[in-house]
Amino acid sequence: MASGSSWTKGLAWLVVLVAVAGGGYWAYLHFSSNATTAKAQVKAAPVPVTTAVVRKADFPVYLTGLGTVEPYNTVTVSSRVDGEITKVFFRQGQMVKEGETLATIDPRPYQAALEQAQAKKAADEANLKNATLNLARYKTLGEKEFASQQQVDTQQASVDQLQAEIMGDQAAIDNAQTQVSYTTIKSPLTGRTGFRLVDPGNIVHASGTAGIVTIVKLQPISVVFTAPEEDVPRINDAVAAGPAPIEALSSDGKTLLSKGRLSIVNNEVDPASGDIRMKARFDNEDNRLWPGLSVSTRLLVQTLKDSIVVPVDAVQRGPDGLFVYVVDGDKAKITKVKVDQEGDGLSRIESGLTEGQTVIVAGQSRLADGSTIQATPAPTPSPTPADIAKTAPVATPRPDPDETPANTAAKAP
């Protein structure tokens, strides 16, 4: 009886084991099938990408560098006479115009000297009048032989002497008037004042070197910058072709501050650094360029016509070199390219692409050659500076402070 019971228990355990094994096998088949189906679905899902059309455009070639803003005129206003400052008419940092009064000096000593010179002239004129009358009398008496010729000549000399003294008196008056005018200090140019160096009550001297205030001319203003000596031929070609446009940007190169034109290329290369110095002119109507400011520069030296261009983001770098993903139906196809230059967010393609093809500019990280894609066109690209230049009206440049009148006239149409 005990033997039958053991056999029954063993059979029960065997049934349980078979049931567990069968359930496990069924679960393996079920989940394995689901995983394969999910993998197939993931593999078949298209990759969302952004595309752009390969196009032809004029490609601008720039020379970049670093420069410093320098004013064309900087004047330290000083007194030309000694005296006490009675009043200051400007504020620190104020824009002043040429001829505007900046300060006054006590004019009384110089006014007294002027009145003294005027009085001296009046006295000499009275003496001259009397001497002239006496000369007329001597001439009349001489004609009747009541006066000698010597007396006539002596009186004539007295008249001439007094006339000379009156001329000296007039010169003294003019000098005194000039000294009085110097007591009113006026701005010699239109510009912005700096820190005020004197206050009312200070005594200033004509021999002093500190001055009263410094004024800098901000409009127009210049930027002095350099370029490597190997770029001199391209710079000269750009100058020969016409006014070479230049942009001044913030020192990090991210913010456009002003646009101008190349004004001067130095007549020699610095042998110590191997650089050529240049100066560009900016109208600076908004005063964004400030004397002493460090800026980045971009000089347009050439425009390559009808170039094949794509957005910079389209070009990828792989172990075999540069390539782009070209849209082929709903697939992405790897195409090797050769890039000539980059700038303004565009790459100039030397070989590998033709106008009208569609390339992928975003979403490449999930792609492989032959991947299925879901394409979305990128926004219409902004026109390049070269494209804008072709349609923009040509403005007549104002005379350059560094150009002589003869040169300016020679350039006029």
C-alpha cells in the first residue's frame, strides 16, 4: 500500500513538471514573437529629417581679422591765455558742435589792455591831425619863401612817424582783441567730450599741458586692422575693383556693429609681424563704434559667381572625408563632396552635388546609407550679403577724411 502511494506521488510530480515546462515554452514563443514584431516595426519606422535644396548663389569671400576703433580727430582743448575759469558750459560726455562755447576765462585784464591800446591810438591820431595841419601851413609858407625846405621836410617826417605809430597802435589793438577772444574757449570740432579737467575758479595757463577737456570725433570714425601678407594681392584686387565693403563686429564675432568701406592700405608690410595694416571708414551714425574698442572685421575681397551652395549643417565628416545625405525618394543616400569654402552659414561645394538636389540638414545622427526618411523642408534661406548687394541701391560715399580734395574729385563721376 505504501508502494502504491509513492508511485502516485511521483506521477503527480511528473505531471506538474510537464505542465511547467509546457507553460514556459509557450511563454518563450509568445514573448519572442512579440519582440520580433516590435523590432520589425521599429526598423520600418521612417526617420524624421529636415531638408534643403542645393542652389546656385553668389558666394562672398571674406578676410577676417581683429582691429581697434580710432577716431579721425582727437583734440585736447587748452587755454591760450592765463586766467581764472569763470564758467564751464559743457557736461562730461556731451556731444558738442564746432564753435560751441565750452568755458570762459576772466576777460577783465585783457579788456583793459585792449582799451589802453585803443586810447593810445586815439592820442596818436590827434597828434597826427595836428601834425598834418602844421605840414600844410609849412608848405604854404614855403611857397612864399617864409619857411625853409628843411622845416617842411622835418614836419613831413613827423607826420610819417605818427602814421607809423598809428599802424603800430592798430596792431596792438588787434592783438589785444585776439587775447580777449581767447578768454572764450570754443570747441574746434564736432564730437563728444570726455572727463572735465577743470572747474570754475581754477587758474589755467597757456603753457599748461593738462588741458580743459578732450574731444573726439565720432562721425565718421575709423577701424585700424591687419591681415597676413599673403592676402595683399587679393586686397589690392578688391580695392582696384571699387570700394571694398567691410563689417565691424563685436570681439566675439557674433554681433554686427557697423558697415563701412576700406579706406587705406598701408604702403608697406610690417617686417616684424608679416602683417599689412589697413584702415576702414564707418559713418557710425548710431555711435556703436567707440574709440579704443576692439572689434572683429570681415573684409569682402571677392564674390564667386553662380556657386553651388548648401547649408553648413548639411556637410558631415566621416572616416572617409566629407559627405552629405542626399534624398533619393524616401531614402537617404550618402554622397561624398568636396567643400571649397565656408561662410555666412553656407558651404561652397566644389564637386559632388548639382543644383536642384535635396540634401538633409538636420536629423543625420539617426541615419545610415539607405535609411527610410520622413522629410520636412527647411525654411527659405535668407539672401547672402552678395545677393543683397546686387539689388541694393548704390549710395554716393561721403568724402573720406584721409583722402585729399584732389583724390576725391578724381573719383567723382
